[in-house]
Amino acid sequence: PWAATIALVLVFTAARLVYLAFFSPFTLIEDEAHYWAWAQSLDWSYYSKGPGVAWVIALSTAIIGDTEFGVRAPTVISGAISAIAVAGLGRSIFRDGRVGFFAAAMLFCMPVHVASSILMTIDGPYLACWAIAAWAAWVGLTRGHAWAWAGFGLALAVGFLFKYTILIMPIGVVLFAVLKRRHVVSQSLRGPLLGVGAALLGLVPVLIWNAQNDWVTVRHLMGHLGLAGGDVVQTGESTPYNPLWTLEYIGFQAALGGPAVFLGLLGLINIRRSHKGDGDRPAATWTPGGPAYLAFVAAPMFVFYGLVTVVTNVEANWTAAGFITLAPLAGWAAVDGQDRADKPLRVLRSASIFVFALFSLTIVTVGVVIDGPLRERFPGLGRISMADDLAREAEQLATQTFGPDAEPIYMTVHYGRASLLGFYLTGRPEVYSAQALLGGRKTQFDVWAETDLNNTDTIERLRGRPAVMLGGRADLWAAGFAGVVEHGKLPAEPKADRVACTAERFTAFPTK
């Protein structure tokens, strides 16, 4: 029954909320802090993403408080929504409540889902929207309900506010409707058109904001692909294709999905064998075309980014949504293995649960000892546990250099580090990013007038003030400051090449 699946989701969700509220030692990562900074200045959209993540964080922190838990709570709820939607999709296709239960369980087993349900990036809410859209589209295709198509469109609209690549999903839906049309019920155009209209609503705030801001998001996306006109500085020399980009991409996908994905792929194979009446396999227990639909929805995401690896390197988490519809396949494989007592399937299912348990235990164990020897031995853990210490050390450097009554400028060479300091510095003063002026790409800090170091009012407001700068050496900062002194790397700084500097006064960077 549904009650078993709901209970499973509630247990996982409650455990994650309790952990994040009372036991997690992990400070915000740079992306989380940057999205929190967006939430302090609500708008129709932002430089690199839509407004969804900022709106959600603003609502959560208004209710819970402006804390790490307040920032992260929405992603836990998003993980629960993803699991419910995946379970509903599994039940709809395989006509078995057990498949829905194990589909949710397999989603919880995937490392990519664990990470997206703990860290408040765009991925958690985006995956929830993808899962709802996949379920709604299936109902629309096989039952023709107009309300299902409306739900599909609204899920796409909301998902677009978090991550633009949700527009890849309709490709799989359309391909299924065309190539597997014998499995699609006859229906009027009213439902699909209603879905399209609802989906277009998500584009409105992003288009309005970009039209007012010189289409900076378009240039940002072009920069990601290394195209001319993007926000990444072009050297004039094209980078040749590196086969390692593709090999790394394949390896990362296996790691992100974990054993549950292999169980899902094995499920696809066994479904084909069952469909052909192979051996002792039972008759098909799924809605015709259902397993193919799950594959069709997942495939475009993996194919698209596989092609992108020919042009540039791909971040591992960019394909996270592709794993959503593989979970019901893994759930079916688990149930099929139980019904037939198939030893290899039982082994793989047990391995998936074991890997998830080990992954969760590792998080808790690291959390317990991260403030001790482990953090000292592995400095890289500072990227998720030492942001508060870095802020305290920056303040101490300011006090030692300028005295307790000084009001120094805090500035960094990277937008993420600026966002972290903005969250953790006492009193949360304005922090500035000089990334675009020091050879990097533009960021949201260059869009906001109050932090734009090219803005005349900002320059005059900061001129003459002392400063603490993180991330660049003295000769780099000398372009905008006088009396620069380099102090070496702060103890809490996780990256060895990022030193701290102070300056007697801000003068101004050459404008770009």
C-alpha cells in the first residue's frame, strides 16, 4: 500500500532534517552561500540561473531563520517530493505498489540523490520538478487527462526557474509519443496545448529580467560551452578534443547513480526477456510501453551531455535528472528478483542497500570527527566544514592590521568565496568579488549596483578604505589598492594557492 512508501519517505526525511538541524558540522558550500546571497536581493532572475532557488531560500529562512538549517531545509523536502513522484510513476507503470516502494528506496540509494537532498543547490528542487513532470506526462500520454498535462507543464515551468535543462525532458516525451505511439491513447490537442501554455509561464520572469540586463544569462550559457560571445575570456585558440572528457563523464555517471542504476539497467534487460516469454519469467506486469517510456525520458539528458564532452569538460552533477526515471526500473528489478528468487538480482539489490548505508554512515562518521584529526589530515574537507573559521580568521587579520574600530572592505577573487564570507562574517557586511576585473568571468556581483566594482557610486563609496583580500597575491591586488601586504595562506583556507592580503586603501580597478 501507499502507506508503506509514505512511511519510508517520512523516515528518511525526518532523519535528514534532524541531522541537518542538530548534528551536521558542515558549513555551507560556495554554491549554497551564493544562492543565499541571491535570496537577500529577490529579483525576477539572476546572472546564471532562474529565481527559483533564491525564492525558496528566502521563504525558508523567513520561516526557520537565517541559518545553515534554514538554507538547507527546502532541499530535504524536495528529496521527499522526488521520492513520492518516483514511487507514483513506478506504481502507475508496473501496477504494483511494491515497485513504487522500491523505486523510492532505490532513489534514496543513489549518491546523486543523497547529495542533492542535503546540499541546497538548484538540483534538489529541480529533480523534484523533473520527477513530477515525468509522472504527469505518463498519465497524460496513457490516460489523456487534461489535468495531467497541466501538471506536466507547471512542473516544467517551476523546474525551469531552477535549472534551464529541464527543457530537455520534453524531447524524450515527444520521441516516445512519436516512436511508441501505439502505446499512447487517443486524445484531443487540448491537454498537450494546456501543458505547453503552462510550461511557457516559467520562461516569463527569466526573459523579462534578461531583457532588462542585456541577456547576460545567454552569454553565461555560451561561456559554459566555450562559444564565442560567452562570458569566458576567449584566448583565440580552440581547445582540441580530449578523450578524457568523455571517459570521465562515463565514469562519473556510474559513480553518481551507484549500484541502483546497474540494477535498473538489468531490469530493462529482464523486462525484454519477460516480454518475449523467455524461460520461467512471468507474464508482463506493466503498462505496455512503460519501461520504454522510462528509458526515453532519461536518454536525452545523457546523450546531450555526452555530446557536450566533445566540446568541453562536463560537471558530474549536470546529468542528475537523468537518473530519476531509472529508479522505477531498479524498483521493478528488485521486486522481480524477489518473485523469482533470482540470486544475482538479490545480490545486486543487497549491494545497493549496503552502499547507501555505507554512504550514510560515512557522512555521519565524517560529521563526528570532522572538527578533529580528519580535517587536519585532509585539508580539502575545509571546503565543506571551515567557512566559519575562515571568516573568523579574516576578521582577526583585519583587527590585527587596522585595529578593532576599523571597517575594512572584504574582497575576494571568486564569487563563491565572497558569498561564504558574506554569510559567516560577523554582522554580515557587504563582501565584494573582483573576479571579473582580475581575468575571470562576470557573476551576479557585477549585476548588483551595490557590489559592482565598475559602478561609479560603489567606487566612490569604497575609495580610501582599508581592505582584507582573499584569494590573490599582492601583485594582483595592486591594480586596485595601495599599500598591499601579503600575509600568506590563512589556516582555514582549503586551497593552497589562495593567500590573504591587506591594503591601506582602495583606489579603484581599471574599468572593463
